[in-house]
Amino acid sequence: MRTYTFFAIVLLCLAILFIDSLAFYWLTSIMEPIASSNIKNIIYVAFWFFTIGLIISIMVLKIRLESISPYRKQLLISSLYGLTVSSFIPKLIFVVVVSILYFSNFLIRGEKSLLIIPLVGVFFGFLPFFVIVYAVFRAVYRFKVHQVVIKSDLLPQNFNGLRLVQISDLHLGSFNYRYHILERAIKTINSLNPDFIFFTGDLVNNYAWELNGWGDVLKTLTAQQGKYSVLGNHDYGDYSKWESEEERKGNFEEIKDFHAQIGFKLLLNEAECIEINGDKIAIVGVENWGNPPFKQYGDLQKSLQEVDGIGFKILLSHDPSHWKEEVVHKTNIALTLSGHTHGMQAGINIKNKAWSPIKYKYEHWAGLYQVGLQYLYVTRGLGWMGFPGRLGMRPEITLIALENE
């Protein structure tokens, strides 16, 4: 998992302390109408008990990080991440809103405004809190099927109507062995009756032990013609410290072997030709290729060597930045399938319009993109990483129907 310097952790704790101090200042103003000093003292003690407890927990986790088992480390980091976000953001919004109301001329000064301001501030503080709680405990596993139709005159006639399901970014360690949750997604996938299932990387967060018990669950995924997969940046073990290079390689080999155990053909810079009644398409898979700081294990030219003459190619490439850098205008690959971004697990989806802060880092971050005869689809992913929730960016199962124009 991503690690942060001690200095960065100290800055985070100071930011929490600063915002909570401002929130407490406004809280004391809001509590003035309450006559009972006992009630106010209980609220004040509870406020600071949570704040100090959170800061101490963050500092202790950082200090003891290396001595904690990887399994407990993942759970603790995710839990603290969720607590920090659910505490910090609502208080930040509360402080900003109340400060603006108090120091602006929008409201007429006087007793009436003093009654309105606390109510408005509390509303704007609690609303994001409840939204975040919903994101963590409900939306994070509300799987959504996105249906897409792609029309291409490059598609051979015998493949007209081909049904593809794409899934990505399972991050199985984040499911904490709650097999029944993913079984619901698998039931939905199988009900779509796909010809192919494509998995576009990030099976785990870091470790092969995250796969324990998942074989029996994931092998129940069914496709009429085949299941193919590629690796994502988290599948290489690059975000962990290893006792030796042999240990890292052993972890990596276990992860690669697991794909075969669940019936997926793992494509490692290679391609496979699919033929129906003389018509052919190619399924191409590259290892992870991303812009720095992500490593570039992928070798697209090597992948294309044996299928260069096939007119319709489907590329599985985890990181969508690969499409712009090496695929579009540089190859004749018709369709690229990617994941990686998670849609930042936060954003807005209204009808056909979508927005997320991740768009300022990735030009292609969610949904379907087209340049000429070439398409890219970026899924929002099935699992989660970091923040243990999803705000307006539900976990995605993608059904793509290919049609010949």
C-alpha cells in the first residue's frame, strides 16, 4: 500500500487539529442557548475525545507500521482513512459555511441571524457526514451494470452481436473475505450471458494471500467463448517491502497462477486469435503500462506480432493513459478496455454527463471515448482502494455489445 513520510503524517494531524479547533470554536457559539452546563460539557468532551483519539491512532499506526502484519495493516489503514474523511470533510464544510455566514453581509445582523446561522451550519456539516456514511456502508457494494453498444464496420459479420463483459480493479483484499458480496456481482454478470469476460487488472492490493478462498467464488464466472485477463499496477507487489527479491517474485507468481485457477487466460504481452466460420478477431493483452510514477511493463508491439494482419482487435490494458500514448493513431486496434482510475470513487453521474476530480489527472477516466474508428472504454471498477466507499461512482459491471455497421 502507498506509504507516507512521517512529516506528511504530522501535517495531516496538524490539519485535523486546526480544522477541529475552528469547528469547536463555532460549536461553543452554537451551544450557548443550551442552559445545562452538563450537556455542553458532555458534548465538548466527546468532541475532543474523538479528535485526539483519531490523531493518536494515526500517529501510532505510522510508528508501528512496519511491525504490523500486512493483513491488519490493510484493515487499519482503510478504517482510519474512512474515519478521517468522514470526520474531516464535514467539519471543514461546517467551518467554511458558518464562517462565511458570520462574516458576510448576506444576513441582517441581529438575533434572527444568530438563530439561522447555527441551523444552516449544522445542516451543511451533517449532510456530507451522512453522505459519506452512505458511501462507506451502502454505495460501495451497490453494483451497477453499464450497457454500451459499439458499432464498427471493422467487425467481421460472424461476430456481429458479440456480448462482452468487462470487470476490473477487484482489489480482493479490500473485501475482507466477505465472499457473499462479490457473489452478488458474479450472479449479475452470469445473468448477462456474455460471450467473453475480460478482467483488466488489479486483482489484489498487494499480496497473494488476499486470494485465499476466492478461487471457488471467481471460478463460477461463466462466458460462452472465453475469459481473458491482464495485470494491473497493484498485481506486481511494487507497493510493499519484501525480505528478498525471491519473496517478491514468489508473491507475483502466485498471483499470476491464480488467473488460470479461476479459468482466465492471463495475457502477458501476447494475443490470441478467435475464429468463427473463417472470420477472425484478436484479443490482445499487455502488462501494466502507465505514465510515471507507474511502471511500464507492457510491450504492445510484442503483443501484436502474431495478430498484426487481423482487422478487428480488442486490447486489454489496465491504465487508460496507454491508449493515447501508444494506441490511438499509432495502431489499428479497434477497441481498448481499461480500468485503473476507479472514477476516483467519487463524482457526479447525471444521465449522460459525468464529472470527477480524477479528470484533472486522467484525460480518459470513465466511460466510452472515440477517436475515428478507435474506441476506448474505461470502467469505474468493482472494488475499492484507499477510501472505503464510493460517492456517486458506483462499482461497475460493463456490458458491451459489438455491432457491425
